Amino acid sequence: MTTSPEQIEKDLFQHGFLPIEPDPTLDLFEEIEKLKKEKNAIILAHYYQDSDIQDIADYIGDSLGLSQKAASTDAEIIVFAGVHFMAETAKILSPEKKVLLPDLKAGCSLSDSCPPALFRKFKEKYPDHVVVSYINCTAEMKTLTDICCTSTNAIHIIESIPQDQPIIFAPDKNLGAYLVKKTGRDMVLWDGACMVHEIFSNEKITKLMVRHPNAQLIAHPECEEHILVKAHFIGSTTGLLNYTINNPGQEFIVATEAGIIHQMQLRSPNKTFIPAPPENTCACNDCPHMKRNTLEKLYVCMKYELPEIHLPEWIIREGRASIDRMLEISAKAGL
Ligand code: 13P
Ligand code: SF4
């Protein structure tokens, strides 16, 4: 059987090899709006996306909010402006829908730090432990997980587990250590981390705090402990955003990916937001994976309905229980 040139083109595109550039004279905002209506598509975006993508999205949120939206939407196509594990989670929750990711190579260093084959071996050493995995992991990891969590619900999830039940927490050792401290539970931690949240410079942050004595340091729990101990507030991306809206403070040093500052500035135009400086010469702290998605790729992806997320049926079936459990506990906690 021969493959048609059209199919070859689609296969290459699906694997990210075909650079289809949109016509530069197009107003991409207008075109994307048209495609949304024509195709009954919804754009879900994480706070770490480019400002343009956040501005055109139908829903912007943290990992929990995005999962809840992916589970409840009645759109036929979910366009996920985020990274691969997020789009996989949407596919697990809505397997009958088409789930698109503008750039399939938008991965996650934290998810990569926990290969399922290695984790399977690790888990065998602790047969009586329950596995709680941060949602930032592959779909296959979710099949090895009892309950997923996000940074918004992690404390509730851990506290929902009986005190005498031992726990493995994967893959983020920083969030894990933070949870051990907050809940008093002695968990076995997988040794993984996020490249963006591990790069903040303690020394440069200290200097910034001296120069801006009224500024509050706000940090994501994926940061290392030496940053978290200095923070005035620790929370998920939504938690950090809400803190900047509700707190009377006027200046904030933001220790998470810099994309969220766009929402902070929109919600509090008169407040000042300073990105926490990383341990390198770059002035920013962008996630290179999140930032692979661009408005151009979003448009092309919606026009051609590619690249699409496909998952084996057994992964959808076995991965779903850990996410459903997380959503149930979150709903009970009013999250
Ligand atoms: P939340 O938005 O759920 O806090 O997660 C942060 C993150 O690192 C996503 O990749
Ligand atoms: Fe992964 Fe970190 Fe990027 Fe989030 S910010 S997608 S955890 S690498």
C-alpha cells in the first residue's frame, strides 16, 4: 500500500517536522477566533504561556483548573496551550474529544526526571506504600499512581490518606519536601525537580529584597527550600495570583515562571511585579517547554487539527483512576 503525499505531509506535521508558516498578513487573533467558532474548539492555556496566547485563550488556569475544565467542557476540540503532560491529562479525562497541542515537543523537565520504567522498579521496593504523583508526570506514570495531585490540592490529598498509611511522593522532591514539612508525614520522595524552579539565585533574591524592602517574595512550592524559607507566601500559580490581587502590598518578587506576571499585571495594573532572578546571566526565567507554543503554531494547529494527542487505550483506562480520585477529593474540599 502506498501512502499519499497528503498523508505523508500530515504525518510529518504530527511529528513536528513540517514548518508550516502562516501567511504573515493574517490577523491571527481574528483567524483563531473564527476557527474556534467554526470547529467548536476551546483553548485552554496555562499561566506560563506567552501573553498573546493567554489573551486569546477561553480559559487560563493552573494544572487543577485546567484538568477540571478539560473534564467538563462540551467543546469538540480541546486545544491545549501548555505542555505535553497537561494535554495527555486532558485526553485521559475526555478520550472521546480531539486534543491538540500546538508543539508536541513542549515537554517538561520535571516529568522527564521520572521515567516510568525506573519508577516501576523503585515502587517495587515499597510494596505497602500508596503512590501520590504530582500531575507533572507522563500518562504512563499515572497508571503507576494511586492519587494524582497538583500544587493547589497537594496538602488536601496527603491529608486524605490515613495517618498510618506510608506514602511515596513523585516526581518533585521540592514539592515533596514542602509537603512533608506542612503535613508532618514522612514520605519517600522520588528525586526529581523542575529546571525553572531550581534555578533561582538565593544571593540575587536576597539583594533584591534589600533593595526593595517593601516587596514580598512569593514562591511556587516547586522552588528549593532555601528560597521557600524566605517567602512571605507559597502557593500554586492560582494561589500566587490571588495573593497578589487580595494582599494590600504593592510590590512582589515572583519566584515562579515569569509568564504569570502577565495575569498579575492585568489584574493589578498599579502594583509592581519583579521576576525573581535566576542563577545565570539571563534576566528572565521562562520555561523553554511552555514557550515552545507560539500564536503562529496555535493558529496552524487549529487550522490543520494537528498535532493531536493519541494515547493507548490501556493508559487511558489505567491512568484515569488516579486523576478521578484527585478530582473527587478536590471537589469535596471545595477546590
Ligand atoms: P500549577 O500551575 O498547577 O501551580 O503548576 C505549575 C507548573 O509548574 C506547571 O508546569
Ligand atoms: Fe515542567 Fe517546570 Fe516547565 Fe512547569 S515550569 S512545565 S514543571 S519544566
